[in-house]
Amino acid sequence: MTTVSTSPQSNLLTRLLFQSTISTNLWFQVLWLIMRVSAGGLMIHNGLDKLGNVQGFADNVVTYIGLPYPIFFTYCAAYTEVIGAILLILGLLTRLNAAALFFTMLVAIFFHIKGNGFRVTPLETAALYASFYLFFLVNGGGQLAIDAWLWQKLNPSSDA
């Protein structure tokens, strides 16, 4: 049987990775799950679109906003949006994936502002995604996530 380190630093890291904001309301948790699945499921197609036309995205977006190594950053964004979204749906390492997805949405917001100014239409989708990912970054995956199950396994004496 292995034991989990209980030092204050390792406990803080474990808490940040796996423990969600506590709410025992089942309906709230179901809505939290629906929001997680929706925000993740809708993002997957964005990553797949980038993988479908790597050079086009690299030329028209990454180069346009001035980042170096456009092909590399296209793959980074695409795989973050596919793999990160799948892990978000599962509720596995939710905060870490939400942070990565939030960052990609900040870059998307920058792209839209640079290209179109503050016109609402192209900006609103990226901003909505960013707000969802910020929610999960702050609150975690909820009690209906793999993270919650892992938290219980790593901290059997905790209540939530």
C-alpha cells in the first residue's frame, strides 16, 4: 500500500489540481457537469478545424498576430483545444486544462480585437468560451468529475 505525502506543499498542489469548490446541491452539480461537457464538446471542433488546415491557420492567424513559429503554435493551439477539451469533459485535471483553454481564448480575443476592433460578432464566441474556462479554472470540475473521485481517493479523511 502506498501512502500519499501530506506535506503542506503537496497537499496544496493536490487540492488545487483536484478539489472543486464545494456545493452539495445535486442540481447545481448536474448543471456544472452540463456546462463542462458543453464548453469542452463545442471546443473540440475548433481544434479539429485547425488540424484540418494547419498551414492556413498558421498563415492567417498565428503569423497575423505576430507569434514566431506559426506551425508549432498552430499545433499547440489545436491539441490544447482537442485534448484539453476532452479532459475538461471528463473532469480530469480540470483546472490545468481550463487554464490552457483560457489562455488559447485570450489569444483568440487578441486576434479578433486586432483584426476587427471591438465588433461584438467575432469577439463574443471567444469571450464566452474564455468565461466558461475561467469558471472552471477558479472552481474546478465539480463533484461529478474524475477530479472529485481522485480527491476522495487521495484524501479519504476529507468530507468533500
